[in-house]
Amino acid sequence: MEPERSLETMLQDIRRQEKRSPIFNQYHRQLLDPLRDRDWVSSSKLPDHPGTIIALLRNGLLERRSTDEGVEYRMTEAGLAELSRPR
């Protein structure tokens, strides 16, 4: 039989699980959709939504690289999988 856990322990477990599954919303989907072919795209061709881009980078759904022409982004395999999931 499993010993009873304290409320604080259960709260910590819930918070840890929430951190593992990032929220994927319509703004993320709209920004990733033009990147579906997985080529590098200049930041000037993407919508100007820095918060959304940061969230996608942090969650591993987007990659960034700096070139002589500027900053470029492309979707990762995880991003493609997330974009392909049904809503």
C-alpha cells in the first residue's frame, strides 16, 4: 500500500509535470506553420512576436542561428510533431 503523501509533495509533483508539458497554443501554431518545410527562414519574414519566438526556442520547437545576413529560424523535429498533432 502506498504511504500517504503530504499536500506539499503532491503540489510539487503537479508543478513538475506542468513544466514537462509546455503549452502549445494558436500563436505558436501560426508562427510555426510557415516553417513547415524545415528550411532556414530569415527573421524578417516571420511575424514580429518576440515572446512567442522565445517560448518556442525555450521549449525546443524552434532553432536559431546567426548568419552574416541576420538571424534565421527553423522548426525542429519536436516542433513538427507538435504542429502535426490534432487540435
